[in-house]
Amino acid sequence: MNLLKSLWILILVSLLLTNCKNKESNELAILDTANIYIKGTMDAELTSPPFVPAPVGNRTAKKLLVNMEILEKEGTMTDGVQYVYWTFGGSVPGSFIRTRVGDLVEFTLSNHPDNKLPHNIDLHAVTGSGGGATSSFVAPGHNKTFSFKTLNPGLYVYHCATAPVGMHIANGMYGLILVEPEGGLPKVDKEYYIMQGDFYTKGENGEKGLQPFDMTKAIKEDADYVVFNGKVGALTGDNAITANVGETVRLFVGNGGPNLTSSFHVIGEIFDKVNIEGGDMINTNVQTTSIPSGGAAIVEFKVEVPGTFILVDHAIFRAFNKGALGMLKVIGKENKNIYSGVKQEGIYHPEGGTIQTMPVDKKVEVAALVQEKPLAQKIADGKQVYMTTCFACHQEKGQGIPNAFPPLYKSDYLNADVKRAIGIVLNGKTGEITVNGNKYNSVMTKQTLTDVEVADVMTYVYNSWGNNKTNVSVNTVKEVKNSH
Ligand code: HEC
Ligand SMILES: [Cu+2]
């Protein structure tokens, strides 16, 4: 009994001791950065996404002058959908600010005279009242200056904190400020700035026109758009970020919210290093990193093979249906040791190689040859096929996804040539095509459907969404098949 008791006391005392020690060294570290001597003054370089200013390297701490202008301006959320963004520096996310620990930042916030509302800024890198919000509250046509010392290295979110705060953030008022440690971050080849945000519009996703902010949806956290860098397609197609095989890529990834946590993932890559939540702790070999609203992470990886790597919020409907999809294009030589690509493609016969035919399907098709179904029946059956096979890419109403999947809705490409369209479904399609004036350069895989199903689905597509009402017969499908 006595022995147990003294053991407990021993454990308690040692716990207390280590606790005190930790506290002391933490306090020391903070005191140290507060006392870093500043030498000289410089203007901060500010950049709009996806670019970041030059690294601090081993420069000494300085008085760093940051001049940021607030602009309320109309922009494009996605094709045909306009939105009035409120911005720090004219972009969503706002200008990237790069500092080092010990800098004395003198921050001037200007509110453009054409703006309608007062705003301010709360920087999570600030130690002080409201993160600067109380000192920076500024009416249109005015500016405010305040200063702060960067005590803690890390990647921090900044945002507007003017009431209603949620609305200012939802309209795009957020960005990132990086505080590099003494001596700077390790050198890498490519650095980019990406920030996720959720948007709430009066109309549903894709509804055309100038869309006002919807407070009710924002409160319900029912986002119409979840995007990287302020709009659908900000990082796809020609806007993709790039790297060369063999390079190390560092992404400064933030999440402005206002509501949703990001499950940030790059398809086909593994993060070699992640500064979790933008702090000092480094995790290695990470597939998906969680970025809270109002938080950030620094992810790093070497790109070993060429290809297009898709950046997503792995809460995956956001990626394919709400816009949270970007691209990293990597150029360079293949490395078959790391990734082979398709080595072989064959027919899979679970019953064994000797059984080569599918008698059931054949019977159905012979029957169909004898008699075509009535149009209404074809359309109904075709809709079933569409909703199980085509829907995932071309979307429920055939509207497609900008820069990724072409529309079947009023598609000039579709209506121009029935046999070509049937061929695409039978054989797949790669290479550049232009649909309704927009270029697509992607891959549609060959669809494994019976001839009857192809006739049904094409008839459904042609008889929906303002297309030319072609009734596609099974014979036409067979004709296209045999011509290949
Ligand atoms: C995995 C995603 C995916 C699926 C599933 C898919 N498609 Fe496609 N489809 C594409 C892509 C990508 C293209 C453009 C290919 C390119 O860029 O060369 C395309 C192009 C087309 C086109 C020509 C372009 C246009 O907009 O008119 C038609 C027609 C079409 N698909 C019909 C269908 C039908 C019908 C189905 C279902 C049976 C289907 N697709 C299933 C991705 C898909
Ligand atoms: Cu604001």
C-alpha cells in the first residue's frame, strides 16, 4: 500500500516538473521572437493566387510595409454565373503576404471610395486585440494603419471581421499570411497559393445570371459552390498550376470557409510532408489532410511522373458537383518503374476462356431487331441508362461540368452528327473537341452497353434539353459498330 502511494506521488511530481519545464521553454521562445531586433524597412511584395511572393531566405527582420486595398467587384463564379465578390487586393483569396518571424508589420488597409460598405481585417498571425480588426475598421474612401510584430512562425488565415462576419467571409474576404521561421522555409522548386471557400447563391448551382448572396442557405451551411481560388475552374485547363518531373512542389493551402472543412487531396500523389494546420508539426506520407475553416496547411511533395493531378476536396460531391476541383499539370519523362500506365487490356471471362459469347444479350438484341420499341418506351428506358451510366460526368440535366465534361444540353456537337455521337458512346473519345464554343480535351471511356441500350440512351439524350429529337434506331447503332 505504502509503496503504491509513494509511486503515485513520484509520478505526480515528475508530471508537474515536466509541465513547468515545457511552459518555461515555450514562454522563452515567445519572448525571444518579441525581442528580435529589426533592421531597415521594406515594402511587402503582395501576389494574387495561385502565386506567392519570393521566399524571405535569410534576410534579417525588418519593418515591413503592407498596403492592401479592399475592392468590391463583380466576377464570374462559373460560365454564365456572375457574383459580386468583396476582396482584399482584388482577388479571392486576397493577396498573399509573406513575412518572417520578428518582422514589424505596418499594415495599411484602404477601402476604395466606390465600395458600399465598411470593412476591416483580422489576421490570425497577429497577437493583439481582434487580430487587428478593431484597429483597421475603415469606411469607403478611407484608410487605416496599425502595426504588429510577428511572434509565431506559421501559415495563417486573414479575413474580414465586420458584421455580419459570415457574410463578409462568404463573399470572399479571406487570404493567407505566411510567417517564415528564422532562416526561411527549406528551398523547393515550385510554390503555389490555393484557398478553398464555400459560396451561397439565391439560385441553385449553375443557375445563370448575377446571383446575390443567400443568407438562409449560408446559415444552413447548404453551399451551392465549393471552390478553390474563388470560382469554378480557377485552377483547371489553362489555369492549372504546373511543375516538371523531379521537382518538389509546395502548396500553401488555406480554407476561408465560412462553413465547410476541407478534406484536401491530390489524386495520384502522396504528400511527402504536411505542416499540419499550418504550424510546426510535420506529418509525412499523408493522403488527405484536413483543413478547418479559418485554418491552413502547407503540403509538399516531389512529382516523379508526368500527368494531370487533380486537386480535390475529397468530400467528393463538392469536387464533381460544386466546383472544388483543380489541376496540377506535370510535364516530363515517364518513369515506368514508378507507374506503368495501362500494360494490357483484355476481355475478362470469369467462367474461363472457353466461353466467349453472352447468349442472353444476343437474344434480346435479335428481338429488338425484329421490332423497334415505341419512342416513349425508348426514352423512358434511355433515361434509366443515362441516370446510371452518363449522369456522373454529364450531370442530371446534361449540363456537364465546365472545363471537364462537355454538355449534352443543347450540344451543337451532338446535334451535328448522330453517327459520330453514337461512335463516341461505343468507342470512347479522347482529344480536343469544341462543344457550344468551349474546348474540352479530356477522356470519355468506352461505355459497355448493349446496342439496344445505346439506342435508348441516345434517343433519350436527343429528345431532351433542347436537342434535335432524333430517334436513334438499333440498326443505326449496329451500322456504326460495324463500320469500325
Ligand atoms: C467518365 C465520364 C463520362 C461518362 C460516364 C460519359 N461521358 Fe460522354 N464525355 C465525357 C468526356 C470527358 C467527353 C469529351 C471527350 C473529349 O474531350 O474528347 C465526352 C463527350 C461526349 C459526347 C460528345 C460531346 C458532346 O457534348 O456532345 C457525347 C455525345 C457523350 N459524351 C455522350 C455520353 C453518353 C450518352 C454517355 C452515357 C452512355 C456518356 N457520354 C458517358 C465523359 C463521360
Ligand atoms: Cu468586409
